[in-house]
Amino acid sequence: MQLEENGFDTWAPPSPGLVRDFVNSYEPQEDAESLDSATALRDWFAARGLVPASARMTADDVAAARRIREGLRAVLLGHAGHEADDDGAARRALDAELAHLPLRVSFDADGGLRLTAAGSPFERGIAGVLDAVRRSEAAGEWERLKVCARDTCRWAFYDASRNHARRWCSMAGCGNYIKMRRRSGDRVQA
């Protein structure tokens, strides 16, 4: 069962939920940035147990986190069956950031594969987000993580529908808006 809060679905399995929350640290419709400082980035990671609360982040870490986040948003746009908004620039920036990370693959105590980083606190925190991507993919949940088809929204959501065909973050919000515009005869992009 889906729960809605402020018009957005809030339920997701833990791993895709972590990635969704990272992508939604910027709200495009409101131009609201949650990762607006090194302290905010550290606090975001620390609140999710990815780094200690005493970790130090830098302005460069914030810029890298934002590029990774927007690259992930572009990937999720593809999951929803849409073309990139920027001719692939965000995904190229994501790949460039990932190439610089000192990521390592290891096995946990239960014999499960794990992605980690032994570098800076930022690298360890972002490795936790990327490990959530890996876990989501292994569980068959990755493709269900999408961004809203409404071009002014692009909010990330987990598609828990049976046929995996959901297009909007909220049927009551963006879905209703698009459908009403179509009914009124206005030409509107999803």
C-alpha cells in the first residue's frame, strides 16, 4: 500500500529509498536545495549512518555530490522511459565523478557483496549511496526507481505498481495536472 505525504509517495524498500532521498535532496519545482553547504551534506550522510556526525566535508564534496545526484536523476529519467533533459551531460558528469572515487568491492560478514570506499568521509558517504544502487539492482528494485514524467517536476519515486508503469510522483498532483491539461485540449509535455 502506498502512503502519501504532501502529495508524494513515501514508501520504498530501504535501498531504493536511500537513493530516492538522495536524488530528492534537490526539489526542481521549488528550486530547493538541501545540500547547500558542507555541513548540510555531512548531516545528510550522518543522518543515514553513512558517515560519523563529526566527519568533515568540503565545498568540492558538495559540488561532486550534486553532480552525482543529478546524474542519478538522469538515470532514473531513463527508467521512466524518457530522454535526458540535457543531451546526456548529467550522465557524463556522473561517470566522470565515479571514475575519481576510490571504490572497493568486498564481502560482508554474511558473504554478501558490498561496495565501500576507504577514502575521505565524502567518498565513504557516497559509496553508501552507490552501494544502495547495487543492492537495489540485486533485489530487482532498481528499475522501479524513477523520476516524475512532468518536465517541471522530476521528483524521484519508487514505482510499486504491479505493471511498473507509473509515470508520476503523485497521481493527485502531477498526474492529475497532466490529465486535466490533456482534457482541456492544451498541448502539454509530460
